[in-house]
Amino acid sequence: MKAGLLRHILNLWPPFLFSGVHVTRLDADYRHAQVELRMRPWNRNYVRTHFGGSLFAMTDPFWMLLVMQSLGGDFIVWDKAGEIEFVKPGRGTVHARFDLADTVLDELRHATAGGDKVLRWFDTEVTDASGDVVARVRKQLYVRRKRDRDRSNAADTRG
């Protein structure tokens, strides 16, 4: 799928649309993405700061999407684990940026060359308008090359 189309779909996806998450950038090569979370009455917590679940949700799919699209169809990529550290209260519009380096993709290709799975952590900072860190999010991805039977099963379901 073209990145521009996916960006529009994500922006209309109800969990993002109704929580105030907006994808502001998704590069055509799937190496960079930027997301913002706008403060809305329905995504505030009791003390009028960003709801922690919304801060986590704004970062949730992006590492998996970037890695999956960049590695291509010969790989299985899944979210394995996630964690968030709340650093300071988030107010106003907050931002997250995802930059997938070629060296990371090379490491994943090399580590999975023999058919082994790889578990790799990716880190993201959520920042406010002044650049202060509001939260640190870590996502662990499971990556493995598809086996021949995985490829043939995928072909069977397409045709």
C-alpha cells in the first residue's frame, strides 16, 4: 500500500480519529513517520492532562508498520511487548517521531538469515510543544523470515 494512502486511512481509523491522534508524516519509503496527539476533552484524564492510554496508542502501530513495509513480504513482523514511562504531564499537542535506520534493517536481515526469530526493542519519545519529554515508549518487535510453508500458505489465501 502506498504510504500516503495508509496515512489517510490511519487518520480516519476510529481509534485514532476519536482519540485525537493525527499522522502528520509517513514517508513513501516507510523509514520515517511523525504523529501528534491533540488535546481534546475526551482524551484528558481527571487532572486535565493527556490520558496515558492515548499517549501509548499514538505510538502503538508505527514501529511494526515501518519495519514490516521496509523488510517486505518475506518477513513476519509482530508486536511482542510494549512499555511506557510517564516523564511529565502532557498538555496541548504532543508529538512522536519514528526514524527507521538502514543499519537496523540490515541487522534484522542478517540476524534472521538462518531462519531464527529476532526480538528487538525500539524507543520513541513523546514530546510537548517546547520539546520536553512527556513519555518514553518502548516497543519490542518479533521478526522472522517466512519459511517456505508460510509463503505457500500466504499465496493460497490470496488466490
